[in-house]
Amino acid sequence: MKRKYNEKKVSIKKIYENYKKKYNKDKKNFFKLFFIFFCIYIISLISLIRADINYDDDLGRVVVGYREFGFGRYVSDFLSIFLHNSKYLSDVSPFTTIISVSIMSISSIMIIKILTEKELKEFKWYDIAAALPIGMNPYFLQCYSFKFDSPYMALSVLFSIIPFLFYKKDKNNKNKEYIIISIIFTFLMCASYQASSGIYPMIVISMALIMFNNMEDKNEILKFIIKSCISYGVGLILFKLTLIGKTYYLDSGLLSIKDIIPKSFVHYKTYYSYVLNDFKLNWLICIFILILSFVVTIITNSKQKKLIAFTSSIVSLILYGLVMFGAYPYIKNPIFGPRALYGFCIFIGIIAIISVNGEKSFVSKLMIIFISYSFFITSLIYGNLANIQEKYSDFRTEVLLNDLNEFQPNNEILKIDLSGTIGQPLAVQRVTKEIPILNRLLPVSLGDNSVRFNVYKIATFYNVPNIEFNIDKKNDVSRKEMKLVKRTRYHDIYQKDKYILIILK
């Protein structure tokens, strides 16, 4: 009896030691991969970190310290209290950027593991290169630009990926954990940032495609798809039930049944027109070649008949195209800013990971190297241009405030409207012509006060006495009623009593 007990004790000890050895080895491999991704991502953002710009909403958060992230972003509202150690937020950058990069690095590792089913030690250089568009892409640059929002935007990506780590390919396993975790993390994704709502479906499509072409059990594939769809749907419904109304920039209401096809078509058309206009021609060519390589990889590696494999790859691409923007095409008034389109670049990362692991993958590897390097350089350029644009905006603000010193109010507060825009300095104009997406990424500059953030900085940062810059409203005075009181190279100033109109040049 004692001998059996000792044998059992030795056996448990051996299992524990083997597990500990494997865990330590996996931990070492994980941190090695994490370090590689983190270094690449953080280097690409060095110029943005150095620029130290307050991007759109950051302006208000710096001045007021408010947390209301809007549109049901409960996770962001809650976690920001801990991150900033207060209910009133203060600027703790670049810590927030470092957290965002760390989260995107983890997400990149996870998505490779899920799609390739490789051990961490088996990851190759081309796996890493293929995953770079996930955390380093032009559209996600807008997310990184938000000092306060970026960690929660990155978290939404991670939340979309985590459930697949719990899926078990076992006929006897009902995958209850996977279902429950999928529901929870779909809700958390929506409560962090809804632009990630297309990532979960894209991974489902990818896994189902791989399983189908490996000729795995069709019933299990169907069960996986059904369980995933139900879990995802329940998560979305739970979020929708907790969502209150609409915000000032986005109507969260779903399209009606009669509008769902025509209006969603218009929304899709708008999203894809932005992709075509934002990206350089050589980027689009390389992405197109990568897509072709993806189809070839599926056909070449598939255990199915060639025609069936080809059909499955085309169907998958169509489904990718429908889900990559998540639920946005199906709501009444979606956003079309760059941050709403990063699902497109995650799609690039997903098909690249699948393609570079094919038998004939030279072209795929070549294309993803070019695409990833282009995105890396674009990130560096963007940060430097943002710095130039910010300095130019500050210069024009200083000139304007100096000219306003000549207007001494008679116990009345001067109410000021801005019209026009200061535009871009020549150094910025030259580059934005070559890389169109930068026009949409660069922070708004001094301009018409009908756009809140065009005027928010000059209106709130400088504490100018007896002057009030209108925000989101205009003086009820026509320009024809006003007199031109000052004309300079940079602006014209019109006045009637306490009302002033500044037309920027």
C-alpha cells in the first residue's frame, strides 16, 4: 500500500515537473515573441509619441478630465478610473500608448497561434511578418493617436480573439466554455470599442475554412459555426439591450428591414471607396496579389478537390468582405473615420498568416514584407507630420490671439466665430499627396468653429479674458452687417459690436 502511494506521489511530482518545465519554456517563447512585436510596434510609433499631440477627444479630456467615452463603452469608462487613478482623467501618456502596444502585441501572437495551431517555439519569421498589419496598420494609427482611448480600443481587439483559445477540436467536448466565453467577450468587445466587431466573425470564417479544407468532420465544422454564430449574436444582443439611445456623432439604431439592403449597400460602398482612396496604388496592388496568393494557397494545400477548394476560398473572401467592418454597415448613421476601418487591415493579417504557411508561399511572403514595411514607414511619417501640423497650428493661433489684443471690449465679452481653415504647411501637403490616408489621419487644425475640435484648443487652453470662441454654434449676425476692421496675410477680421468673425486664409 505504501509502495503504491509512493509511486502515485512520484507520478504526480513528475507530471508537475513536466508541466512546470513546459510552462517555463512556453513563457520564455511567449516573452521572446512579445518582445519582437512590441519593439516593432513601439519603434513605428516613436515619432507619434515624440509629437505629443492631443488628438480630438484628448483636448476635452485634458481640459475637463471627463470619462464619458460614449456609445456604451462601459469597459472604457470603468477601467479608465484604475488606469488614471482617479474619476477625473489626466494625461499619463506615453504610458497609455505602451499599454496599447503591449495589448496589440499579445493579440498578434494569439491570432497566429489560433490560425496555425503551432507551438510558440515553432513560430517563424514569416508568421511574425504576416501578423504585423494586425497591430501596425494605417487605420489603427488613429486609435494609437488617442492618448486616453487607445488602451481600450486595443483591448477590444484582444477580447475578440481570446474566445478561440478555449475552442477544443474534440467530438466529445461540447465546448461550453467556448460558448460562454464567446458571449462574455463579445459583450466586452462591444463595451470597449465596436469597430472590432468584425474580428470574431473573420476568425470563425478562417477556422472553418481551414477545417473544411483539411477534411475534418463536417458535422463538427457545422457545430463550430452554429455555436460561434449563436454566441456572437447573444453577446451583441446583450450589448444592444444595455445600450442607451444615440450619441452626438453616431446613431446606434439598426436599419429597418426595408432599408437594410439599400442603405447597408451604400455604407459598404462608402467604406470600400475610402479604402481605395486612402491607400497608395502600390499598396492596393500588393494586397490584391496577396489575396490571389491566399486563393492559390487554399487550393494547393487543400485535401478537397481543387474546384471545391477554390469555391470555398472565394466564398470565404466574400464573407470576409461582409463582416470586416462589423455591425457598422447595418446601423443608421455609422462612422467612416479611419478608426472604423481597421478591420480591413486585420483581414490582411489573417489571410497573410494563412498564405505564408502554404507550400508555395514565396509570393505571399514577398507581398507581406512589402506591405508591413510600407505600414511601418507610414507610421513614422504620420507621427512626424502630426508634429509639423501641430506646430503650424500653434503658430497660427499665436498670431490670431496677438491680433485680437487690439480689440478691447467695453465691459462685454467678445463672441468670436471662425470660418475657413489654416490648411497644411508645404511639408505636410507634399507628403499627403503621395500617401492620401494621412489627410484623414492628421489631427484637425485651427478652422471653422462649426467643427468642435477645430476651435476647442484656442477656446479653452489659453484662458484669454473677455473673449469667448463659439463652439458648435455661430453668432446670429450676417457677415454683410459686419465691418472689416483688420486684414492680414493670415486672416480677415470683421466686427459688429461684441460680435467678431475671423476668416482664416
